[in-house]
Amino acid sequence: MTPVTLSEHGNHCGRLPPCGFPSTVHLPQIPEKRSPWLAAALSLISPGLGHLYVHKVITGLYFIAWTVLVIYYSHALPTVHRTFTGAFSLSKATVDMQWLMYLPSIYGFVLHDAYVSAVEYNKLFEKVQSRFLRDHYQRPDFKMPL
């Protein structure tokens, strides 16, 4: 008995899966509900992470870049370092307060927006899920009670 190779069964490429078929199976993306409190907590760690969690990628990357820019121009990291080492007067001379005062407003807005975005995402999820279940699993002759 001779061993059977793949090319003898119509696979002219000699590899699995057969030629003409994709090598990977693409499953539909299944959305999940997002926790609003986790989105807010991630935004508290770093502004923009909560937006990335809620799949608002461009907004999240914008807030990350804006926060890095504000921290850089306010000289916040050297100021914190000098404060921890006890050089308070040098720390006070280093910080640029006009740039540093942007941080509370950034954090406040990002916390609120990430929480609200997660709530809205969950509402959209429930609406899409309801429509999908109605279209694929509900009998066409079903009368909805009013």
C-alpha cells in the first residue's frame, strides 16, 4: 500500500488547506459589554486608556499624546523628582504652572467621557444583540405583544 499525498487528492499546492481557500478562518467579531467603572479606572491610570478599552482608538491615542505633551512642557517629571529629593525651591522654579494646570481638566474630562462612552457602548450592544436575535432566531409569523 502506497502512502497518499495531498497532491493526489486535488491539492496541487501540496499544503493544507487546499489552494483557493483561506488559510485562516475569520470568525465574526463578537462585541462584549464594557464596564464603565473599569473604563474610568483605566482613564485614571493614564488618560486615554479608558477610551482604548471602549474601542475609541483615535480619541484614546489623542488623549495619550496630549497628556504626554502637557507633562513634557510643564516639566512635571523633573519637578516631582526634585520634590522627592527635597529640593523644593528648585522644584518650584522648574515647573511651568500654565502647562501643569491643564492636567486636572484633562483628567476630569477623560474620566467622564470614558464612563459615558462605556455606557453608550453597552446600549448599542444591547440594541445590536436584540436586532440580531430577532432577525436570526425569531419566527417570521411572531406577533409582538403591545
